[in-house]
Amino acid sequence: AGGLLLEAGASHSSLVGVPAGNPAAFGAGLQRVSAGSPSDSFLWRKLTGELGPGEGERMPGNAARLPRYLLDLVEEWIVAGAPETGWVGAARERD
């Protein structure tokens, strides 16, 4: 949806540093993923439900929130600069 390609080898460039496609989020200067800044990352806002007017609904829609440990991993990835490869934070400890 929204021109977002999540296939291996393409998802990073479709997410990181790309302006949000939602008009309200775009107007607020959000990126799909702003490396280093969860608060400026539309993906993070969608996952946590921290949305402004016109920014849509929390993801995943019609389903339970993601478990806290998955949200923590996404947040750690963004804070770590949203690297394209490798492991960050708690994910590194599970390897």
C-alpha cells in the first residue's frame, strides 16, 4: 500500500529517509522511518498509535497491538540509525 515495497533488498530504501505518504504526516515533516528518531518516524507512530489528526489508524488495523518486545526492537532499530543489515539491541542478544 502507498508505494511501499517490503521485499528483501528493497524494503530499507522504501522506508528509511522517505517522506511519509500520508498527507497529514507529510505536512508534519515525518518520514516513513527517520533514522535515529522514533518520534519523527511515521512507522513508529502507526505502531504505537501516537498519531496526529488525519494520520490514520494504529497498525496493525483490526488486530491486537504488537507485543512490547517487538515494539522495543523496532524502536531500538530506529534509534540505532535504522541500519540496513545486522542486529541491534535485544535482537543482537538473541542471535
